[in-house]
Amino acid sequence: MTDIYGQYLTMKAEIDDAIQEVIKSTRFIKSGKVLDFEAKLADYLNTNVIACGNGTDALQLAFMALELERGDEVITTPFSFVSTVEVLALMGLKPVFVDVCPDTFNLDTAQIEKAITPKTKAILPVHLFGQCANMEAIIAIAKNHELYVVEDSCQALGTDYIFADGTKKKAGTIGHIGCNSFFPSKNLGAFGDGGAVYTSDKKLADKIRSIANHGMKAKYEYERIGINSRLDSIQAAILEVKLKYLGQHIDAKQEAAWFYDDHLKNVPGIKIPLRNEFSTHTFHQYTIQAESRDELKMYLETKGIPSMVYYPKALHLQGAYKSLVYKVGDFPIAERLTQNVLSLPMHTELDDEQMEYIVKAIKSFSQSR
């Protein structure tokens, strides 16, 4: 599904030197390369950046900074990785689900307003698989109801959102706060865990930075309850090198996606990903919809081709969230997607021979049905 080692080899000398520089400096925590990386990512995104331990921590830091109260409601998607709602539950907030669009897998903005109640305090869209949710519509709804917007942009670093007037902003920099993950397979991936929080509000950024460092104001002086969430300097050094090549890596994945599109668009039983006009797509995953998904997945396995199902069970049907009292049929689009989505190999080192082999196998399966 990914070729992290192959990608590393293209930057090996720079990454190895960066790691050795950290080791020689012995500046491993919240200094040196961490500060350098934060500054460079902030320049790339044109916003304030606070590095942290992982994407889940990023979400927790965001909602801690907003100081919502227990029982407050946050509107989000049932079709996402569990951390999106896990953090809400841990903080005593109530996830309120809204179904997703059948073609882009992102939050259906037409259904948001009917989910708003007096307890609603925020909207948490997820930019799934590398494409932005309809942020212009979400921001308009949020302003109308005085709600916060926290973007889960863990899968979409580098994606551009295009406003109706033609202006652009990077995913995660549009709402009040954006959250990112540097999990190794992400668009910008570390060689371990890592994450970041974004915000254009300097006071809010300072607050988030304090919360991520035990609530510290000055050394041994704590002005608020905080947590310990750190990006270590070795990971920051690796990410700083890889950030230089992010545009090149995104281009490579987009080229691979166009190859898949060209060869799969007319294959019976297969639906290729839709691109929205208001967002670029950085293809953290290339996710098709297949009428006989499970059979196709097994067939590809016999050909030595990996594939993955993101996600096989909607969040509102997970046992951990049964207290929300949702049931089968409440979000039919998300439930249907769990039965037919399939992600194909997608990474920067895919070559034409590999992709030709993959699409040939898919076509062969389709012809045999």
C-alpha cells in the first residue's frame, strides 16, 4: 500500500545527516529541529503551527483550547478514523453525526443545520483521503450559528481549498483550528508518531502551545491544566527534510491517481473517486467503490496486490459509541460506503509497470463477473 523505505532512499543522505545533527546536538525535546520545522511548516501553510505527539493529541489540544463544557455537542462524520470522535468522548463532549456525500465521502453540508441544537458548539469536518470538505458552506453555517470549526486535516496536508472568489487556503487553515497527523503513511509522514495544530489566532496558538506543555506559562509556572504532547527532534528533523519535497510527492501521487482514473473509469462495477471543483486532491488514499468489494479484494490478494478497506464499520455502529443510541439505517450513505469502498496502492514510488499490473487485475476481475 505504501513504499516508505523506497521514498526514504530518494532522500537518504539528507535525512541521515539531519538525524545525526540532532544526536550530536542532544537537543531532543521542544527545541532545535522542532522549532525549525514548526517555522518552516508555518511558512508553507501561512498560519501558526504547534507541533505535538500525534494527530489524536492535536484534536484533543484543539478542543481543550476551546474550553467546551461536558455535554456540549460537536457535529461530525460517522465515516472516519475513530480518533475523530474518540477525543470528543474522552472529553465528555457529545458527537452528533451527519451523513456523508456518496461521491466524496466528506460531510454532507446540506444536512448540518438540521443537526444543530442549543447544545451544539462546534463542527468537526474531516478532509477524508486528501480532499477538502465543503469548507465555504461549513464556515457560513458556523458563522450563522456562532459555532467553532475544527478541521481534521490529518489526511490532507498540502491540499488546497478554492473559494468561490478564486482565493486558496491550505486544508486545516480555514476554520478556527486545524489538526494534522505525521503518521508514517500520511502525505508528510515521520518515521514514528507526530502531529500538529494550526490556527491563525496568535492568542489561541499560545494557549494551545501552553496546553501541550503541561499548561506551562514559564518554567515551573502553570496557568492552566495541560497535557504532555511532544514532537521529538529526530522526527522533526526528518519532517523538515521531507517538507522540502512535499510538492513533488503530491505531484507523484496525483499522477498515479490520473493513471488509475484513465484506466478504471469505464470498468463495469467500479466507481473512481470524484474531484470537487472547490478542492485539490492529494490522494492520501485512492479509494474506489466496487460492487463486489470483498470478492475484488480477495482476488487482488491472489495476484499479490495489497488493498485496504477504510473503513469497514461506521463509527455510529461501533460498540464503544452505543451510548449515542444510533442504529443501523441512521446514516445510509456512510453505511453503504463501508460495504463498497476499497483503497488501492497509492504512494510516491509507484511506477507505470506496477500500476498497469494493478489495473489489469481489476479489469480481469470485472470481466469475469
